[in-house]
Amino acid sequence: MGTGKSALGRRMAEMMGMRFFDSDDVIARNAGKPVAQIFTEDGEAEFRRLERDYIEQGHPARGCVIALGGGLITQPRMIETLRAKGVLVCLCASPETILQRTRGNSQRPLLNVPDPEARIRQLLAEREPFYQRAGTCITTDGRSLGDLLAHLDRIYKREAKNYPVK
């Protein structure tokens, strides 16, 4: 969260002539309530189940860019599932940048705690091994949108050839 995946994903999809989906938005729309409310009423485990269902059966198989929640990749066999579907890129940012970008956003259930910076550091420590195993990671700290889009475009062109056209 707070790495720029929705903003970058939206622009990348536009640049590539593809559709853009934010998994949190789709899950919230399908559930009829915001992600924060899903966490509060149904728990994180239910939200993670909804994320997995979305990946396994809820989005188009091709022609789309999808911004996924940062915790999705920690689920069993999810890295392999995501890689089988297309190019996987993890966006990273420093705890300070994430805190700055998410400050004041009450729709971030994992950060609605007394010390959000400590929580960010904890989440990053838990998730970093998964991000590193996932493949390409790029840091968004202090980089322009244009620079990031160019970098993502290069990654996509390099890695998309590994996926057969169906």
C-alpha cells in the first residue's frame, strides 16, 4: 500500500491500450462494502479469501493491468499463480514514503493502529521475502511517473514474451 500501484497501473493500462482493475475496488464493489468494513466485519482472513477468489476466477485472462493488494502475495502458492497469469511486478517504497502517502486515509485497515509507521515496518519485514521471490521489484521513492512508466514498459516488453498468445 502506498507504493503507487493504482496510479501507475491505471496509467500503464492506458498507455498499453488495456483495461485497468484495482483488486481492492473490485472486491469492495462485489461485497457491497468498503475494504475497511470487510476487515472490521468479516476479518482479514475473509478479505484474503476474496482476493484469492478474484485472482483465480474474477478477472479477464488477458488484456488487463491489475493492481493487487500487498498482502495477496503472501498467501500459499500465490506467487506461482500470479506468475502463471502474466507479468508480475512488485512496487516498493520506504516506510517513510508509505506513511506519507497513506497518512490520513481511514480506508487503510491495516494502518488504523496507534503507531502506523511501526505497522508499516512490520508488514514490510513480513512481506519482503515474498516480494523478493516474486521477481521484479522496483522502488517508487522519489521517481517521476514518467520514469516509472518507462521502467514498467521495459519490464513488460522483456517478460511478456514468456507468455504464449492464447
